[in-house]
Amino acid sequence: MKKCLRGLLGIRVQPNKTIAKLCRGECIEIGALSAPAVLPKATSIRYADVGTKEQTKSALEKIGYFGYHKRKEGFVDVDIVFGANEPPLASLASASVDTVFSSHSLEHSSNPIAALMDYLRVLRPGGIVYTIIPNKKYTYDRKRALTQVEVLIDKYLNDRWGYTLDEYRDVYANTESHEVYDNHTEADIVQAFEDADGHHHIYVYDETNVMAMLAFVVERSGGELIYFDSSNNSELHFAIRK
């Protein structure tokens, strides 16, 4: 594991390998909401999320966030709805698509390693998982403690999904300057926990735990990390080839 991690940390940004170049063929986009990615080399794009378009809009309204409602294009039609307590693309056949693209989505997963492993499972050989995760150090999560990768590995190895009430309390207590989390009562937090709608950053990331997580994923899956970029302070980009 340590040897693998040292190799990953040596990777440099490859400016020529853009999203447009890497994401091609038959694509799945995770969590597009009302802002789907522009993937010019995709021959087809299907959208996957925790709920239908109507369910997602309702869930965001319930927690008091309307940022995505303002986009004139509206929410995308969701083709693949995640099941409960299982990998997100469990309904898809293995080796059936060329790209899985996920932007600002993995941080909402209760079992992110299982999600990445599932994305790799549905790829054809040579396919790409391209993921963008917010870097907590430059977002409203900056005051929160970094999620320990051991927690994520344990959840994967024991096939555990969902969160604890204490994890929800941490989100509401330590998220900085965000209208969704300001001035909420304990009853509100308990309700959010019971709803478990998938629209909160329960786990938070920076370069260190993302690289450790990726070391585990590539070692376990046999995939190859071909791209890692932290030059945009607010985001972490990475791509894994199957």
C-alpha cells in the first residue's frame, strides 16, 4: 500500500489530457442535476442520480437550497436511479460503458470507495472514470476535520452504507457560512438524518486523503491512475483507466 501510494504521489498534471479528451464513447454522468457536463466526444450520455428529476428537486427544496433551480435549462432527466444500500450502478451490466463522469458527486456518497469500484466495474477495458471532488480547504467545509481514509476503507470492506447521527451533527455544527446549515435545531438535524437524501457533504476531502483512497482503489481494482490535478484550489480532479 505505501509503495503504491508513493507512486501515485509522483504523478504530475498532464495539461493535454482534458475532460473532453478523456471522456468519450458511451458515457454515464453521475449527479448532473441542472448542470450536465459538456462531453463533446461522447457518443451517448445517460444520467444517474440518487432519485428522479422530481425527487431531486424536491429534496433540494426541502433542505432549503435552490441554486440549481435557477438554471434555465432545468434538471436533466435521470435514466438510472441508485438503489438503496448498494453500489450506485448495480443495475448496469459489467463492461458496458466507456466513461463514467462524476463532478461534485462522490463527496455525497456514503461509501465512496464502493462507488468508485462500481464505476470501474461497468467500464469496458480501457474505459475512464473521471471524477471531480471539492477540496475542503477552499470551501465551506474548511473548518471540518478531514475524513480519515481508514473510515472509508472500513466501510468498503464491510459493505456499510448510510451515516450516523453524529456525522450529521458534525456537518451542521462545523460547515461555514452556508444557508443550508445555518440556524438549525437538533430536530432539524435529526430530520435530515432520517431523510438521508444524499445532498450533504458528510465526508470531506483534500489532496492527502484522496490520494490515499486512490491508492487503495487502484491496488484493489487493477486500474491505473492516469491523471491527478489539484491546481484548481477549490477542486480535485482525477481519472482512473480500467
